[in-house]
Amino acid sequence: MLEETGTVVGIEEEGRVRVATRRQRACGGCQGENSCGAGYFAGQAAPAHIIEARANGYRLSPGDEVVLAIEQRVIWTALLLLYVQPILLLALGGVLGQLAAGESGAVIGAIGGLAAGLLLARCGSSQQQQDKYLPIVIKRASS
């Protein structure tokens, strides 16, 4: 389970909250952080990232510090749905198009496969299933 600490900034309907989290710098542990341009610019502004989360039964109000969590299974499922599936269908469409109509068929098949993959990804992440991809509040952070 991946965890992140944030501050509640708003209350939504249906047991949801809006939480502001700070973006983590990728090079925070690097020894060259102080002499690197990327480290310098990353340290200048770490904007808050506002995300929606399920309150998970907690009664929260704006200003509460909370710990959010999301299961790794959810991340892997989303990764496969949004990235791997369209790429595989692009390759499959290209191969089938090549076998059917040569080089021009490969191009058309690849474009068609990519379009099908993106359409399936959109349908797979429909509004009804959106709740399962939201992080949940697992506890209030100690103040």
C-alpha cells in the first residue's frame, strides 16, 4: 500500500474529501542535489496537488491532517489499462494490417489498434468505476 500525508481542503458529497498533498522531489536523496539545476528548480516551488479521496467513515473538516493510501493492485490495474493495453493493440493492429495488406495496411492497422486500445481504456475507466481508483483516508495524521 502506498501512503501519502495531506491536508483536507474541502468536503465533497458522498463521503469524499479534497486533500492537498505536497509533491515529493525525485532527487531529494541525491548527493549532487545542491549543485544540480534540476534539484535547484525542484526546490523552488513544490506546489500543492489537490486530489479527491474517500473519507472512509472519518468525520473530517478543512485543515485536518490525514494519511491517504492506495493499494498497489489499483495502480497496476490502471497502468495496464491506460498504457499497456493500447500499446499491445497498436502492435497487434500493425502486425495484422501487415499480413492483410502490406506496409500501408500495417500503418492503418496500427492506428486502428491504438484507437481501439484508447477507446477500451476510456470505457474501462468509466464514471461508475471511478471510485475504485480513489485513494482512501486510513487515519488522521498526528498533529
